[in-house]
Amino acid sequence: MKSSTLRIQVPRKLKPLLQASRYKGAYGGRGGAKSHFYAEQCVVRCLTEKTRIVCIREVQNSIKDSVKLLIEDKIRSLGVESMFTIMQDEIRGHNGSVIIFKGMQTYNADNIKSLEGYDLAWVEEAQTFSQHSLDLLRPTIRKPGSEMWFSWNPRYKTDAVDRFFRDSPPDNAISVRIGWQDNPWFRDTELYDDMLADYLNDEDKADHVWGGEYGQSQGAILAKHVNKAARDGRISDEIVPDVKGSPIFVSSDIGFRDTASWWFWQPLLGGFNILKYDHDTGLDADDWIPRIQSVLGTLDCKLGRIWLPHDARAKTFQSRHTTQEKFIKGFGGDKIGIVPQTSKQDRIEAARDVIKRCAFHEHECEAGLDGLRAWEYEYNDDSGVFSRDPKHNWASHPSDAFSYGCQIVAEKLPDEPEADKAKFFEEQTLDELWTSQPKASQRI
């Protein structure tokens, strides 16, 4: 059967993926027909030319975990069963084409060489594909004219596939975002009613599952609050400094080999504008002091106080002096505060409360917001429950820095008299308070 006799209907949104390109990505929520499109294209490719295809997932415990059944269904729906032999763990075309199904974790630098002669690799559920797997696969699929296809429902901005296609994609990459709205057949399926019900019951979950927005894990700590801030318009590049408003205060989580993180807050009547997030590794206090001064100069606002975590009294970056001593020398003793030691759970509760009254500059806080979305509790595989302690990973640094700031806002410091605490908030006249009053759309 010639390919010209096949009638293939493709959603208009996916047509760019029919162009020649080495890397092709299709991402979005359920109902967008991403997997159906790629499965159909695998069949067409095997019919029109002798093609060797490997369908890959990060983990595939059995053939049932693969897209094999979906490809079989496409073979039947296209009426080309006579052109293929369906075997237990692979599909063979009568023209010499072959489709195999593998889990990436079964490969290492040596045995992955068996894929060097393949024309096409399709990575399904690519949001779980690790950076190591991506680095291993890309140079392996090297045959002239070979392609790599990826389909995924976005999870985190830091996932390897998202960074590859959506952060700084190479010139020979095409990616398309598609959702149920772009699928002309979706409203006629049972899934349409499921989607409507999910949006009524859990908007955050539905935004991820159906809307293709970045998701949150079951153990997420602040993700739903960040997502609500975005829906409410409280994450926007319109959140800018008020040069006549309250002084800036800074909350931090310090580290040298770990990431040091800094949030820049401006108090308003009824809430806070968070104007910038900054972070880096390998810098000591002498590096951070001028960098923070530079940020404050860019914001063109006075400094209220820099709040350092409680261990700053003893903790150093790479010098003989404590972080507190260094910062007092750089900014003055009245500009440096120490966050009292408390439990992580108390800080988490403070963060969950205070974030409801926060607005963020979208671009300047992007990396920090990514961390807040990804902050999650540690999961215990043996007991099957989440612990009371968050994971210690890249997301914990911006999240700890944010929660320290929330603790300061939420608590009346027991060792600090009211007169001294006033330095944190600063006094304002009624006229100044009226000027700093946020718009209704910026606060809940």
C-alpha cells in the first residue's frame, strides 16, 4: 500500500512537526492528541520507507508500560494490519521496518551503542527523562537524517526536556504546545466531561493535567499558592518598586557550596511586593555585599533591613569572620537582623499564610518562584507517607530564604522591643499609606 492512499488527519496545531527537523517536541495537557499523533506518524514512517524506531521511556518495567498498544491500535485504525507483524515485544514491517520499546534505565554508555543505527527515537512521558538519559541518548541517535521526538506533560521548568526545548533550544529543534482546545475530536470523547469535572473539583490539578501548566507533586508545600497568585494576577512584570514607598527588606538563606538565596521585599498596606530574587553558589560575604548594594541601587529604594538566618552568627562563607560580622561592617548594625531559630514546620505555616498577601515581579523572581513551586516534603518509600521535613535539594534554598522572610512578617519577635521593630516596618503618614495602597486586583 502506498502512503498516498492513506488519509491522515492532523490537528492544525501539530502541523509544524511534519517539517524536517532533528528534534521535535509536543507538550501540553491531556487531550491534546500528542501521543496519538506520534504513534500514527511512526506507522506512516514505517510504511513509506524502511525505518528503525525505538520508543523510549525513562523507566519501563514491562511492555505494558510502553506505547506499543497505541501503535497497534493505529495500525488497525489505518487498515494496514497486512503490512506488519506484531510480536510480543516489537513490531516489524514487511519492508524491513522495526519498532522496539525500551526503558532508558536499562542502558549505559556501552550497551546503548546498539541504538546507533536507528532512524528515530520517540521519548514518551519525557518530563521524567533525566538529564543523564538525554545526554546519553542524543549522541547515540546519530544516523544521517535521524530524528528524536519528545512528548510530555510539563512538570517543572527544571526538567531536562523543558530546559532543552523551552529554555535555549538548538536551531534544529521544533516544539509545539497543544491542549485539548486544539484537538478537534476531544469534545466528542468521554474525557471532555472528566476535564470539566476536574476543573470544578481541583483547579490547580486540572491546570496541570488538562491545561499543560507546570505541575505540583503530591507533597508540594507552596505550589498551589504560587499557582493561585499567578491566576490572581499577582505574578506580573507590573509589580514594580515604589520609590516613595516603604524601605526594602531582604530575607536570605546563606551558603557557599550550597546556593545562597535572597528575596527583596517591599511592604505595602495589606501585603508585600516581592521585587527580585537573586541566587548563586561559590560566593562569600565579600562578594554578596556589593551585589546586594547593586540590586538595591537598581530598585532605587532605601534599605530597611537584611534578615540573615539564625546560624549567621556562627556560619561563615570562606573567611574567619561570621556572616553577621561581615554584613554589619558592610551595611551597619541597624540594618542587619537575625531570624530567630524556630521549627521548619512553623516557617512553612508562616509561608503558607504570608504568600497569600504577596505579589511577585514575574521576570525578576522567575527562578525563585520555580523553587517555591518545586518545594516538597520528603517521601518515605518504606512507610508510604510524606515526612514532616522538606527535601534538601535545589528548591530548598529559595524556599528557605522565602520562609525566613515570612517568619519575620508573621511573628512578633520576642527579643525585639516594639520601638526597634518599627525600624523594620518604618512609620508612614496617612498620605504615604494611601499612596502605597495596592490595587484590588493585586491583593486577595
